[in-house]
Amino acid sequence: MKLKVWFNEGSAVIAEAIQSICLRERTLPCNERVVQKIHVSHRNRNFIGFSLSGELEILHAIEPSSVTPKAYVDWALRYAGEHGIDCIVVSRCYSAMIERREEFRDLGVALLYSCSPKELRVIDVKAEFYHRLEQAFYGDMVPAWLIWNDNYETQLAQSVAIIKSRMVAVPEDRKAVCAKPSDRHLGRAFYTFNADPDPRQQLFSPEEKIMRYPEFGELAHRASLKAGAANDWLVMELLPGHEYSVDCLAWEGRLITHVARQKPEDENDGELIIDSPEIERQVKILAREFGFSGMFNCRFRLDSEGRCKVLGANPRFSEGLGMSMLCGVNLPWLWLKLHATNGADLETSSASKLHKAEVGRRLFSWSKRVMSESPVISVGEGSQYVCQDCKVAMQGARLIDGELQCELLIDGELYPWNEVLSDQESALDVEHAGEFNIDALDAYWRMLNKVTPAPSQLLDDPLDLEACVTTFAKATSAMLRQVTRQQWQSVHTDLLDEA
């Protein structure tokens, strides 16, 4: 039986989840599809999910505003019954919906959620989350931490000294401490302590939130007095290494698949898909310990010795969810498949092929991807591709005697591709081609725009024109791969308006 699925109100990333489900269903024969219809609802009439359309029927509904959790669940029960909903992917009123799951079950409606409200309360409070892992003998996953309350009964200086004393493997001059609210919902208030902050950073980059801990302690204490309530702060070792965001799918406490993304140090670096046995080990522990059954996200960071430490878990769709699909793992669709079959096909070879992420992808956003290595590009006959930042077009791409042949069109002048590439170190290899999203070509060209000539310069200085073409060729040959024949044939980009 194909499912009527309802996504109730949640973040904008729900639109990516729905789109990924639609894209997967489109590739399957009718007898292998699992979704019949999708409902999406929200209080905001401009919600991005309302703009989706496709082969699947997608219905929209406006949710009630200014209602109690009980009243909202009453409305959800009525809506589900009236529309014959089979399952609800729960976001809004998470705990209230789950607490009344039996009423939904009586209507034949299943609630899809990743963990129980009880476990969610533990996960959302960092101190309880870390304490739980330590009590379960997984202290190696946890950074050095303690709780400091800004009622000032315990001096912050004492807490900082205790944390530094626990960092036994770190040289004294490399020990650093930070603080953030214990409650996950206040997580943006993250501060790094520095005995001698850079005045230029404090003046021009205050968003980095670096200050002396005595000043921080006094500020936090004054804020608590003004609010009439003290706050718990998680004081912990500062983890200076790479940060990783991991999108996961579990079933009844067992990890099914995951996609680990290394967060960029610079926004132009993109997010790199990695394969880490240690991250996988820790994700399996989290799935088992908290009984995850569905999609969830975990974040990790390396300490000064390169050891992986968990920052937190979140049983909700992550903002980077769309990137997971781009590297070959369609997590939202797999979740629905698991529900539809009650996990019956987890061990089949066809299912396992969908679970493996394409390690090495460097992702920039939903629907754009490039490779971090393997200078391979494959093309077919196709229409013209035009860069949106300058008047450069690639046209007539084809294979002749196993070699790439095309021209670069710049302001009406054609420049043979092979001549441009003749002096480059990275030759094209067209024998190991796969699939590639052509949008990445535009994405990478936009990144290069900082170091390439402006369009106006191209018309005045041939040297600038030559540099632009050479950079374009280098970027395409060394960084991009796998443009399929079908994609080249389907790309039609309008020419830029005349300046």
C-alpha cells in the first residue's frame, strides 16, 4: 500500500525532505514506490514547502495559530481523519503529538518521530546529555565539562581552572576554555575565553564572541539578576579541530546509514563528505543509547589531540539535509521505506546500495556539488552553458576519437577548449565517467570570481581574457567531473542581458 504522508509545521528544510522524496519516487517503477500523496502544512502562507510540485500530488494546508498544544493535537486528529493520512512526520508540538499517539493509532495513523519526548528532554540539555553518556561508560566521547551557574555562588575562575586541570594531554599554552548555555535552545550564545582578546576582533568582529572570563562572568551574573532567574552554563574545553555534521537514519536503535560532512573553515570550501570509522562508532552508540528510530543529526569536533568528541544530537531534520541526497543517500525516502516495510528489507542488496554515501564529494548547497579530487569530466552532445558572472559560454561539447571537443564562447569569440588545456597539468580522462549536476559548474565559477577579471576587463585587455579562460579551464578540468549526456542535452540557460 502506498502511503499518504503528512509533514506538519516545521523548519524550511522540510521542503528539501519533500523534494528528495519526490525525486526518488520519480526514478522508481510504480510497483516499487511507497508514497501516494504528500500533505504539507504550516501557519505561514508563504512557507517554502507550499511552492513544491511534481509527479507526486502535494496538498497544502494552513495550520491554526495561537492555540494550545492540546487544541493543536485535536485539530491534527481531525485533519488526519478527514484526509485519510497514513503517517505523520512530526515536528510542531512534538511531545504533545507523541503523548497522544494512541488516538492517532485508533484512526490508522502512525506518527514518525526519532526519539521519545523523555529522551528528547535529556538530549536538549547538554549537561544531562553528557552525564548520560558518562554514566553509560562512554566518557571518551565527551569533552571536559562542568556546569557553572551565573548566580555567582561559584566563581567562574574556579570552573575554568578545573576544566584546564582535566585537559591533561594538552600543553598548558594550548589549553582553551569556552562556555555556552546548557539548554540547546540557547545555543547561539557561545563564548570563547581569552586572557588577552584582540581589540580589532572585539571592535570589528564582535560576532566571534571572544572575551576575558571575568568580564563574561560579571555580564552573565548581571543578566541573571535583571531577569530574576539564574542560568546554567556549560563550561568546557575549547575543541579547535574540524567540526562534523552527521545526518543519520536509525531503526529501533540500530544505525542504518549516515552521511558525515566536514564543515568548512571558509564558506568557499564547501562541506566535504568523509568516511570516519570513529564517527560511525560514536553514532552507533548514540543511536543505541537514546533509542533513535528515524532521522537525526549529530555534531562532532576534534580536540587538540585529534580525538573526536560529540557536541550534541538533534532528532530533527538538519539544515544540511539536502546535501546528503547529493552524495547518494536519500534519507527521508529511506525512512518512509523503512516504515512502509517495518524494516523488512534492510538486509537486501538493493537496499544496501542506497545506504552508502559517496565519500569525497564537496558540497556547496542543495542541488550543487563538485568533487574534491579525481580530475574527470565526461560530456555528450548538448546545448550551450552560460556562466552567470561573465560572458563565458561552453558550447558544442562532444567526444571525438575519445577526446573532449568544445569551444569557449566569450563575447562572441570562440576559443578552442583543447588549445586552452594544452599547457595544463591536469589532462582530461573521459574513460571513468559518472553523473554530475551541471549547476556545480556555475557554483564553482562564482567562487572563482574573486580572482578572475571582471566582465568589463575582458573586452579591454587580451591578457585578462586569456587569464579568465585559463582559470575557467583549470577549474573545470581539475575540480569538476561526471557530466552525463542527458544532463548536457537538458541544460538550457538564457544568455545574459546586454550590459
